Amino acid sequence: MRYIDPHIHMISRLTDDYERLAHAGCVAVSEPAFWAGFDRGSSLAFRDYFRQLTEVEPKRAAQYAIKHFCWLCINAKEAENVSLSREVIAMIPEFLDKPNVLGIGEIGLNKNTKNEATIFCEHLELAASRDELVLIHTPHLEDKYKGTRMILDMLRNESRLKPERVLVDHAEEHTIKPILDAGYWCGMTLYPVTKCTPQRSADMLERFGSTRVCVNSAGDWGPSNPMNVPALMLEMRLRGHSDAEISKVVYDNPLAFFKQCKRFKWSEE
Amino acid sequence: MTPLTAQAAIDRYYLETRCKLIEIAANLDRIDRGDGAAGAAADPRMAKVLEALALLNRTDITTADRAERLQRVFSQQFEEGWAIPNKK
């Protein structure tokens, strides 16, 4: 069965991982801009990073017949540096018309600080003014519930952004309902220890339904498994869910969200 | 999406549940065996672990939302009316 991983950091993965994804049926990935594992020294480092996301990575993915899309921003962790963040936000429009860019992301909160909230709102302003889709990172562990509620408050405050054009990611049992109730898309990340297992994700799909829900591996440079979307597909199959139900979650839903981007091109080959 | 029957869920997840409970017991034993175990008991994280275990043992909850309740045990409080930047 074909599938899309809508949140995976392929610049951190081996080319072998593209091959494994392709063998498992992956036909497209989307890669949000994120923290590199260290704070970058200047906005020039982000310029190079955005070139990697928009020029280099699509070619690497294409070797395995995988379409590569991406999202641009300065991540929540480095958003603590407000002056650097504003330099990066000012640079983003130079890259927004690249054909594989889906929108602004993954913006969000990390430790729920005032600076992070300020830069989150400035990213929302950019997205609203350019009519871009938005992909949002919610914090980890004990910060997640509070941060998700703060993010929903800030989204409500930016009335130009339609909820159906925003995906709030890394949802878990205590945050999925407020996200869906507010009309946003919701992402569940299948990631060891700090996020969600395939089993718990399947539980949430059974409990809350699959409308406006996507799943992803968020495979990156840390302990993570880029094959976790197929792991969820197997879990759903073992529970007796139909191919149509599985395909809705892992293919139809991310595609429907992406298709709202004016640059997004897709052929059902 | 229709969930498994309760019996099918027991059959499929019993060994996994047993395994995870024993892992938790072993983790707690490891803490108790270590130097400074008395001090570790005062660590606020241990209070959360014990609160979570007590929640798991409650038989009066019939809403099948233990995972959500546990998540809340390990979460910071959200304060309504916080200062949103550039509030409109």
C-alpha cells in the first residue's frame, strides 16, 4: 500500500533510509525545518539549510521515486533568540515560491516562553499575509499540554488563518481533542519514549476518528524510526481495519492537506 | 473505526501489558536498591510516578481514558488568560 510520511527530517537520515521507505510503499515525504541539534550562529546558516531543503533533498528523494516537500521557518528552540529569528523570518519569502515548499513550519513552542510565543506569532503573521499553510510543533513531555493550549489561543488570535489550513502536530491522548474540536488538522508522531507508539496511535484513531488526522515518524538525528508509519499500518491491519481506512490515514489525509497549497502538484501515477 | 473486542484485546496485549508492568516494578526496585534511596523518594518525579500507578489501579473509572488521565498527571498546568503577544 502506498503512503506518505508528512513529517520526517530526511537531511538527518542515510540515503539507505530512502530506499527502505520506498520498499515499504512511501511515495512522498514532507520535511519541516527544525533544530539541527545545535544553535546556529547566524541567519546565513539558515539560508544554506533552506537551499538544502528546496534544492538538494528533492533530488536525493527522487532517486527512489519519492517526492520531497518541505516547510520553512526558524524552529521553536532557536526562536528564543528573537533578533536571529527575525532575520530568518525576513529571509523566508525568498524561498516560498520554490516548487516543493508547502508552507511555514514547523513553528511552535518548546519551553512555552514569551520569546517563543512572540516569534510564533510573527511566523503566523507571515503565513497569513502570504496565504500559506502552517505546520506546528507542540512541545515535549510535561510542556505539551500547556504549550498546545497556548498555541490554540494564538491561532484563534490570527483570524486570517483558516483552521483547515493549519496542522498541529505531535498530538497525544491529552491534546488531540482540543486540536480537532477547534477545527485544525492534527498530527500524531510515532516516536520512541517521548511521543506516541503505533499501538496508542491506533487507539486514538479508534477513539477520535480519522477525519483531519495524519500520522508521521518524525525520523531525525535522534533515536527514531523512519519505518514507523508502516508499523502503524500493520497494527491497524492486525486489528481488522480495512485497507480503505488505513489508506485514508496514511495517504488520503496528508494528500488532502497538502493539496490546499497553491504550489502543490500531484499526479496519481 | 471499530476497536477490537475486549477479549481479543486481552488476548493480543496481555503479554505486552505484563512485560511493561514488570519493567516498571524492576525500575522502582532499582531505585530502591541504590545509594540514597530515601532521598530519591522525595524527588517530585517519583510522586508523579506513584500518582500514575494509583490511577492505574482505580476500578471506578469506566471511561476508558486512563492514558489521557496519565498524561495530565505528567503535565504542567495551563493558565487561562495568559498574555498572548499582539492580542487582537
